[in-house]
Amino acid sequence: MRQAQKKSEEVMVRFEFVDLANTVTIKTFNKEIYFLKSSLLVQNVHNNQILRFHEIYYDIRTVRTIEGKVLAKRKNRNSELVKVERSRSVRAS
């Protein structure tokens, strides 16, 4: 009998966001979208409200690069923010 292999999930911790300033957008479970600024500040793209990163950290659902590549996801509010590594190649038509 084969034993099912569980994927190892690498948690994305807060300090990793320091290097991502001005390069990622963050979507929350409330469907709000923020742009990560320097000094770990986030700016709401709709109303320009500025918050500290730690104020929304546990509400983060998806972290994407400006180009749209997903860097990290959280399945639900109670789970950890996990890095996403997809190695799909995009075909040019």
C-alpha cells in the first residue's frame, strides 16, 4: 500500500514582506485590495486609506506580484499564510 505524501507548506512570515515593498498587492477576506508600501504600510487601492501592515496581516487572503503571480495564500481566516510555488510554463500563442 502506498502512503499518501503530504506537501510541505512553507509559511510566509511577516518579516519577509519587508523586501516586497512597492512590488505586491494584498487581497483580504473582506475583498479589499491593498498595495504594500515601504515601512510595512499598506494603502487601500480604492479609498487610499493607509494602515499598518500588522493591522491586516491576519485578514490577508492572497499576496500577488504586480504582474499577477501568486506568492502566498491563506485558505481560511484560521490557517497560516503559505507560500505558493507554481512552476507552470505559459505558452505563447
